[in-house]
Amino acid sequence: MVSNKNQGRLLFAGREVPIKWSRRRRTIGLTVTAKGEVIISAPQGSSPDLLRKALHQHRDWLERKVAARTESWARLQQGAVYFLGQTYRLALDPAAKGPVALGPGEMRVRAATPAVAWGLLLAWYYQEAERLIKERVEHFAGAMDLRVRRVELRQWRRRWGECRPQEDLRFNWRLILVPPAVLDYVVVHELTHLKEPGHTPRFWQGVARVLPDYRERRSWLNRYGTPFLLWSLSEAES
């Protein structure tokens, strides 16, 4: 049942749905955020009944999307950190010899607090991402007979990679968190864009020539990747 909660929210399927009012909008839009929150965007002055109708019409889609987002976030474990698709227990050790040390099932960080640890981890993640991503770009560029002028890292919250003009590639450093097979998929995806700018059948044929199982890799990224775009130690400690 959907009913009014207050001026800026509706109650839908037992959860509050924020309403974003806009004088510019002409239609109602429904969004499920990365963390599974439903948001409704509506023209200013839309009636509650019209908003309820939109929610009801798309109820099945919304529930599937919320369930998928909830499942992907549920894979993250409290007190854990991640590296190349593996889960590690975070160990804070102010007396550790190095800033970050990876051991069996454990990532030891030379810090007394999560705030300090996060700064050290970011630097280590960035260093490892730069090393590995450049290595994989070089490997696949050679196999695909491509030239790459520059590889840069970025910290995006919504994308994993980008192909720029003049043979430049950009990648999200957070690829170091996901499985190597998925990292390789993103690298090959962006390299293929040097030949095929759009996602045409020829583009996907080019990806498939290098990674015949790219669909499985892409499916993992679409299903489970989003939380890693937003993850931080605050998530691990919550």
C-alpha cells in the first residue's frame, strides 16, 4: 500500500520514498540508488495519487532493482577490506614495519584509527592499481596491436573506465578491489574503444575476440560492482 507520509515523501512497500520536486520536469521519473533507495522525481505540484500510480505501475521493476542492489551491498562484510576480489580482515597495528602489508586473510595497516588507516590504504591502493592496470593495458594492447599514449587513474563514483581522444585511457583506481578477470574486462573494453567508439556489434565482436567470456565478466561488474565504487573504511566499520 502506498500512502502519504509527508510533503516530501510517500510510503511505498513499507519504505519511505523521497520526492524530488522540479519546476522543469514534465514527467515522473523513478530511480533506484546504488544503495537500493527508491527516489521519485516529479513535476512541481503533481498530485499524490499520480505519484502512487507511477509507483504501482513500476512496482515489479522497482522491487527487482531494490533486491539486486541490496544483494550486492550484502556481499560487503563489516570490518573487511578488499583487494583483487578477495576479502581481508583489517588489522590496525601502529607498530607495523610498513604502511600496508598483505598477509593470509589479513591486511595489516600501520595506524591506530580507521581515519589514519584509510589515508594509508588509499595511497597503497592507488600505487597497486597504477602498477597493475598499466601492466594489463600493455599486455592487451600488444595482443590487440594497439598503441596507447597515456594511462591515467581517476576516482569516479559512477564509472570504471574511459577512452579519450589521442590514444589516452583513464581507469578508476577502484578496479584494484574487484576480481582480476573483471579488471581485465574493463581494460579490454576501453582498449576496444580505440578502434570502435560506440557500443556497436563490431565493438562487442572486438571484445569477444580477446575475451570470449566477456559477458560473464560484464555481468559480475553490473551486478556486484556498484558497491565498490562507493566503498570506504566507513562502510567496513559500520
